[in-house]
Amino acid sequence: MNIRPIGDQQIIMCNPMSKHNYFGWPTVARLQDGRIAVAASGFRLGHVCPFGKTCISYSADEGKTYLPPIPVIDTALDDRDGGVLAFGENSLVVTSFNNRAAAQYRCIETSSKDGKQTSFAPFPDVAYRKGYLDAVTAEDEDAYYGSTMRISHDGGITFGPLLKSPVSAPHGPLRCADGKIIYVGTPFDTTGTLKPEDCYIEAWSLAENGAMEYIGHIDHIYSDDGELLSSCEPHAIELPDGRLLCHIRVQKMEGGPAMFTTYQSISEDKGKTWSKPQLLLHPQGGAPAHLLLHSSGVLISVYGNRVIGTPSINVMLSRDLGESWQTDYVLVKNEFSGDVGYPSTIELNDGSLLTVYYGFEKEKGPAVIWQQRWELTP
């Protein structure tokens, strides 16, 4: 089995008339009425930026055209990521998370000391950023800091109040065949002092009114030599037999060779207990992943590869519901920057696939939201 791109990649979310023209971390979903929804963090200055807003855009023609993105979660803090899930008769939830003003100040100070701009450092517009951050109050942080979400019960026309979740994941929760919603994510760090032992995965149920209840967790992941690794940014899917399959971003950035890869864990009891996570890719294989079961029965996982010099959006395929995988198919390359990834996929009406992701438009940026159609081939 192989994959074949259909046409060229297309920009579907950007803001070129403003300096607030950085978009990242998208999720694509099919709504109950057939429309496509794409959520992402946008109207930003860069990868770290106090102006981030979590937005949504809709397409009524199978991704040929989209409405302009509109903010759904726009707090006084940096609203990052955009997860979206349709559920019930006409409901959807949009998820996000943010960070404190102190984290923004630290990034400004670090980039200023370095004296140069990187993909991830907010070096330009320092006075502009600080001016805004100086206006963020302790009351703002008390009200808005956390893993956040808003729920719509009219197909995404209006949204209810801002809610908070104990866990966070870039693509949001999953919907089971029986209608139950399960949010598999990383416990949100309320202290601002995240350590590897705090980075693991939990499963929570999510009611239509936003109420959440703990289900279970995935054990910590260790390297072959016993070192505790950081687990975060999972995505899970329900298989036809009722099991939950989860792909997890696992990393080690300090103390030896870097790791940025994907592990897999399975639950046979709707998230109460999980199998020991297994490594799927090589240590720099890429992450985070998004899962989709195609109508052909092929299980698809898309993920970002950030290896310097060869950043890309990659695909792995399984014809036995995750027992084995064919990995590292390259869907698209983005040679401009390693600031790329967070793909997610839906199946179109004709059986082809549509993958949405973020990456740089040109060498100096900005990052924008792209889409690429593709298909499975024998």
C-alpha cells in the first residue's frame, strides 16, 4: 500500500494584511451536516505570542473554499492549539490551552539574550508584546489560565461559556460509537513548573454540559536504560471492536540524544486501564499524531517530522487495526522551518483524504494553515 497526493497543498487559514499572521496547531473535523470545520490558534505574531486566539473556519464544499477564521476562544492569555469534535445531533466542542504572562516574559528575555530570531523565539516586536503583557492582570490569569473549551449546540454558530478541563490534547477528545465522549490528554500544569514526572496521559469522560469525570491513566514511559521520558499531546480513537487506541508524543530534549517520537497504547475497557506503551517510530521519527479509520478499514496516523533539513508531514498505515504499521510515508515537505506539523485528517465523500497542518509559507515565515488532499493506492 502507498499514498498519493492529489493536487498541490493549499493555504486555508492566514491573515496577510496584518502582522498578526501566524497560525498553528490545527484540527479538522466533519460536522453532522456535512460541513468541514478547521480549528487552529491564529492571529499571532509567532510560535510563542501573547496575542494567540483559538479560531474556527468552515467549508461547505468539501474543502474547496473556507469562510474566514473567527475567534472562538480569545482570553487575555495566549490561546494555543485548536481541537474540534462534533457530537450529538448538532453539537461541537472546541478545545485550547494557554500559558501565564510570566512564561511569555521568559521567552522574550531568552530570545533577547540570544540576539537572534528563531522559529520558536518571539524576538521581534518586543516592546509591543511587553506592552500587552503589562496589561494582563492577576485577575485575568485567575479567570482564564488553564486547558479550556467552549461547546456549541447549534452547529458552531454560537458557543457557550468558557469551560476548563483537567487535561489537554492538541486535537481534543474522541467520540465513541455509543455517543460517549472521552478526553485523553496530558494533565494541565497549573504550577508552571512542569517536570517529566508530571507528563503522562489520563482519560476523562466529557458530558455534553462540560462536566468531566476521571476514568484512568497510561503509565509513565521509560527509555531502554530506565530514564523517565515526557509523555504528552496524545490522540485516541475507538476501534470497531470497542477498544481505544492512543498515539502519544514522547520526548527527551536534554541529557543525551534527543527524542521526539510516537508511542502506542491500547485500552480494552474504555480508558480505565491501558497497555504498556510501545515505540512505533525511530527516536526522531516525529509527533504528535492524529488517528483516523478509513472506510476501507485502513487505520491512518498522520504526524509531523521536525528533523532539521527534512521537516515534513508523514503518514503511517495499519491494515490490522494497529497491530503493525507501515511508517514514514512523506505526504508533504516544508523545507523552510522545523516549525511544522500537528496534522489531522478526515475522509472526503469520494473516499480520498484531506489532511490539515501548519508550516511556514516562506523562509522568514509566517506559519499558516495548509491542507493537502491525498489517497490510498495499492
